[in-house]
Amino acid sequence: MLFSEIYCVYFNTVAVILCEVMNGPITEKRILQIVNEKAFSESMLTILPAIKNEEWLVMNRQLQTPVKHKPQMPLTILQKRWMKSLLTDPRVSLFNVDITGLENIDPLFVYDDFVFFDRYTDGDPYEDEGYIATFKMILRALKEKRRIHIKYRNRRNFQMQAQYIPYKLEYSSKDDKFRLETAGGRYSAYVNVARIDECELLEPYSESEQLPPRRKDCRLTFVLKDERSALDRVMLHFSDCRKETRRLDNGRYQVHLWYEAQDETEILIRILSFGPLLCVTAPDGFIRLIRNRLEMQTSLKK
């Protein structure tokens, strides 16, 4: 919303149209095609009439333009301050971000201005040089399609080592951690980046070897009482999961939710965050997890 009045979608769409006009004649059909690609579906009801009626004075009725130079969109001070704010996020150090032109810009805010109340406090050490080197090595392996050999500590803190085909990096906002998903095996294997002690690049692999990892999916069912916009919040909160929703009665909804077995703890925490508005009805194993979690929390208060 910070930039909608500066470089809105209409501005960008008309800029593309003007660039094409300067390269040669343009038709109404082509203008409508550009509007459909660059703007909203209903924008064709506004942009083309405004151009043809010369309301915006950028083109005449013959679809010609008096503009001599192609539109440029230099960054405003507001945009630069926004970008500088993003650079205060410690995760930016994991990527080779070019900050040229932002050296003397004051940020709108800094990362420390935010207080996160819904995540663990033992997130990854993003400013640790060893962690940064490992992360960049994994990124390089992904880009160059190369195997890696890693030494890491498992959940029980036992030293492990293996060769993997890196498939993708995932980030958990609840855990504030990155993890590496691997391919080529029977099931996908996950390794937390912070648990990797050594990482070595190996030889490239062929496209046929990078089979998408098979995931072990789980399903749970819960009944939701739609109070305080609970339905909207659930749909947004679990937008990364496959769902089936059925309306029952008296403002209640039944939801089937699919998730990866690896994410069970995170899903449990997200379910509990809705309190009494949400009641899990299946499976029994997940219900036991909820009871155990609540008993553990109760014992901590004593």
C-alpha cells in the first residue's frame, strides 16, 4: 500500500503500452492483451477508454503518442527507505544482496522494532559465519545441480553424515528455521541447516536423478465454530495446506486438513492457537498429542 499511489498497476500497464507504441503501431487488440496480462481483469473497462478519449493525454484517438522518451521508474525515497528496512532483517545476510545506492538511506523501521509472540525463541543463527557459509553452499548446490556431502547432528544430537541431492530449502516462520529437503530417496529427508556442521560440494547429478521426494501425508479433521472471523483466519492460517471444508449448522464447519508428517509439531501449535473455537475430532493419535501438550503446559504453570 505504500507505493500504490506512486507506481500503481495502471502506471506500469500504460508504461508498457507506451513502450510498444514507440517501437511501432499498436492495435486496440494488443492494448487489451497488455491490460489483461499486466493489470486487473476489470481494468480493460478503464484503461482503454481513458486512452482513446484522451483523458490521460498520453495517446491520441489514433493510438499515437506525443511522448518522446520511454517511461522510466526511478526509485522514490520512500521505496528506498522500505528496501533499507528489509535489509535490517538478519536473514538477508544469507543472500548476496547488492545494497548499492542505499548506503546513506535511513530505514522506515528496523527488524528489532517487531516483537514475535507466536514463534520459538531458538531460531537459526543467521549472523553466524559458519551458518552463512553452509547456507550459501547449499544455495550453490541447488543452482548448479550438484550433490552434497554433509555432516550433521540429528534430533538426538548424534553425529551423522550422508550424500544427498538437494531439492529445496524451506523456511518455518513458527520455528524461525531453515531446513533442507532432499530428493532421490524413497521418502524425502529433512535436515535443519543449523544442525549441519560440514557441507561439501560433489559432482553434478542428472535431471533423471532428481525425482521429486515422496512425502508421507497425514490428515486431521476438526470442527470450527465461526466466531470472531474464525473461518477466515483458519483459511488464511492454513493456506499452505490442502483442505476440504463443509458447512454443518449454526455457524459450524467441518474441515479436513492434510499436512506432511514432518510438520506435525508445527501444525499442532497452529491448531492450539485457535483455542475453544476449534475442536479436533480425528485422528485419535493427534487428539492424544493435544492432550499431552496441554498437560505439559499445565504442569509448567504449577
